[in-house]
Amino acid sequence: MFIYKRHMQSGKSTISVLAVIVIFFIAMAIGWYVYKDNILQQQQYQLKPEILNLSPEQPDWIKGDVLATVFADQKLEEHYLTDRKIASQLRDAFLLHPCISAVTRVAKKPDGVDITLEYRTPVAMVVVKLDNRTWLYPVDNQAVVLPPREFSADDVGGYLRITHDYVPPAGQVGDGWGDEKLVKVAQIAGMLSKAPWQEMGLYNLELTQSPESNESVLYILMKDVPGFRILWGSLPGDESPDELAAPDKLSRLVEFYLENETLVVGTEPLEIDLRPEARIEVTPLIKVKENSVE
């Protein structure tokens, strides 16, 4: 009987201990649920610029501090490293910067976040006329408008010009221009930016409308050689069956320059036609105008 009572007391003691443990863990769970935001949102988990590691380094053409700008504009100090959505929040925040085209990686670590970016590259200045004044709008190769404040008066001389209809962009800085034709001209400017266009003396990509066909025609002009032009022809994707594609036109133009060590191969006004499949055609501008009249 004595042994039986001892077993009974031992069983009750074990149950009591288990009950206390269960109650303890339930209390802990309830406490975590109630106070987890206060625990997680402690100062050591708050986002600070120094725990965000951006790569690669921002390009030289961007004068402002990208990290500081995004941090301030998007109020990132209100976010915490412990937030489960912090990666997507940071991706969205940096994509709003007009100089950034993509966020390819966001990796959260115990002590910070590694962020890999793709920066836009300016390729040209689009000429706009507004209120009897001429303005220059920097664009990348997709005609996304870049912040003019990043470019000084000295900087703009290092970029090609684009002239089309002199109309301002449809959107804001960081948006596309809103004109598909200008997007294609910007693509050509992007191609030319990888060629020795400054050595060749190129300056202005002028998009006009052919009076004969009513189609868009692109000319490339030189700044210091009036009366000389390069007939690029149709925009990318709009070429006629007997017209070279854009990459082939560029290759042909560079080859012509390297062979002659100049584009100006005569003393009279000339037109260099890149369109024919067989070879470049060099024609006096007077003859070009006579033929167009006929």
C-alpha cells in the first residue's frame, strides 16, 4: 500500500512538472506574439546606410550619392533588417532611382544587406525647344530620361546630340521618353557610343521625314564640317529588304573611317550612304538634291 501511494505521488509530481513546462512555453509563445514587433524593431535591427553594401561602385557620371539619395527619399530608416519582406522592399526602393535600370541581387546577412545594381548609361542629349530656349535632356539607350542635374556644362560636350521634333518628354525623369522613334534613335546612339565617334567627328543624329516616302530617315551630321552628312537611313527594325541592318551599318562606317583615316574624303559637300548592301556610296550633296528633285 505504501509503495502504491509513493507511485501515485510520483505520477502527480511528474504531471505537475509537465503542466508547468507546457504553461511556460504557452506563455512564451503568447509573449512573443504580443511583443515580437517591439523585440524585432530594436535599434540594432534598424536599417542604416552603413549596413547596405552596394556593388558595383556607382559610375563617375552620377554626381550624387545613390545610397544616400535612396535612403532619404524612400525613408529606409523606417525599415528593419528583421522584416521578412526587407529584400523586396529594398529592391523596389532602389528601382525608383532614375539612374538604376535593375536590381539583380539582394542578399540579407546577419549584419547587413548586399545589393547588386545595374546602372543606366547616358548615350546622348536630346535637343528640346521650349519657351524660346534650347534644352538638353540626357537619355540612355532606351530613351529613359536621366537626371539633368548630374551633368555639368562641360559634361554635355561628351555626348551625341539627338534632334527629332524638339518636343519635351512625355514623362518625368526616370521614365521613358514616350516616343518609339526616339527610342530607336537612342539605340543607335548607344551603338555609336561604343565606336570612336568623337574621333570621327560625329555630333548630331537628326531624324527627319522623307518627302518622297513620308518615312523616317536618320542622318548623322558632323559639328565642324557643314555640308557633310551620313545617310544612316531607316531606324532599327524598319529597314527595307535591300538595306543593311543597324550593326552592319555601324561596322561599315567604322571600317570606312579607319581605311581613310577620315570621313571627309572630298572638298565638296558630300553624303555617305550606309544603306546599300554592296558598299558605301559617296555622293556630292548637289547631285543628291538634284536626284531628289527629279
